[in-house]
Amino acid sequence: MSMRKLSVYLTGVIFFIVLGLSCVIRVIDYYDPRGLIPIEDFQRNVPFSPGGSVSLRNFGGMIEILGWDRNEVEVYAEKMIPRAEGTNIRFLGPKKDMAKIDLQRYTDENISINTKSTSEEGENTIVDYYVKTPRFINLNGILAREGDIFIADLYGSASVKLEKGDIQVDNFSGSLDAVVQTGSIQASLYDERKEDVVTLKSYQGNITLFLQDNIDADIQAVFPGGEINSEFDLGQQEKENEIDLKLGKGGTSIYITVNNGNIDIKKIKSD
């Protein structure tokens, strides 16, 4: 073998050794309707006192936050990438090119979770989060660029901001601030107090609000590009595409704004 051929051969061997150390070929047996597959997971459990604050910032991906009867927060996350069409084989790049999950526990009552992207704008950074917290919680800034957000079985307060996707809040009690640029909002509220403030806003999409039949609330709704349907009596309204409604004795302040979409206010059915 000539020296030139030997040099080329050795270069090729070294290349594939380095490639094997830095990259992984995986066969995935997994189906996701979004056309994504998981490449790496993350899990942490940290002690946490009820009534504390949790914030979460993400680029793309699903966020699910559920209440449970433990004094700890569990964070499970899956980093996702698009599936190669027609095959279950994915060629994964070096781990240094993957998204990072930064979980900071400042105290037993303050936790922040942040997705760190390898690109400046966070393109193609997709992480699905499944979080469990004590039922009494303050969700102090749940922010995402794209993906669905689901929150359930909690009381306290929640602030949720989403650019594109749907927000669903189920079995929640307390103050709620939910805003989506393009997408829908659905919220089911229980045991609302006079001091609670609920703000729901969608620039492009529908809003559906479920309330208990005996709720005491003051509702202001604006819907310039759509209509409103309600299982509660709306009475006579003076303005078109705008309502000002008192339910019961009045109390909880509820503000609903839909720039281009419809509003549905429904009664929660008793078991």
C-alpha cells in the first residue's frame, strides 16, 4: 500500500472513530402526531413548599403542569426532533448541539425552569415538559413560543403567555392571566373568590370559559371580530360586540378579549 493510500485510509478510520464518539444512530419505536421523536430525556425531583412560585420558559413543545399531593416538584422533559420521513432511524448530532434544560432551585418556594437553545433565536428547539407541583402553587410566568399548554388540578395563581398553540386550564381556582397570540383558550374555574382576577385574551382564536352556576362574578367581554354565546343570561346589552355582566352578587373580576374569534361562556355540569 502506498503512503498516500495509507494516509487516506487512516484519515477515514479516524473520522469514523470520532464520528462514533460524538454522534449516535438510534432506531426509534415511537409515534407522535406532530412528526417528532424524543432524543434525550431529563428528570429532576426537588423539595418544594406549597404556595411557592414556579416559572417555566420554553421555545417550542408541549407543557403539562398537574397538581399532586406531595411537597416536591417533579420535572420530566423530552427533547424532540423531527422524524426522518419513511424511516425509524435517526442520526443524532453531538450532545453539545442539543437543547439544555436549566433548573434553578433558589429556595424551597422558588423554582425556575428554562430551555436553553444552541441557536440565538431558538429555531427547531423543541422540548416537551411534564411537571407536577403541590396543588397550592403560583405559576409565575409560563412562557412559550409554540405548542400546547395544559394546566390542571391547581389553586393559587397562574400567568400563561403563548405565541402559537392552545391553552387549556382545567379544575383551577384562583387568579388566572392567560394570553395567546394565535390559538384558543379553554378554562374551567371553581370556587372563585371576590379578590380573584381572571384575564383571558386571544388575538386570533376562540375562548371557552366554564363557570359554576352559583358564581358571583363581574364579567367584561370584548369581541370585535366575532360573537358571544352564553348559558348564563346576558340580559340587555347596550353595546355591540361588548358585554358587561354581573353574575349573582358580583365579585370575581373576569375580563375576556377576543380580537378575531368567538366567546363561549358555559355552566359547569354538576356530578
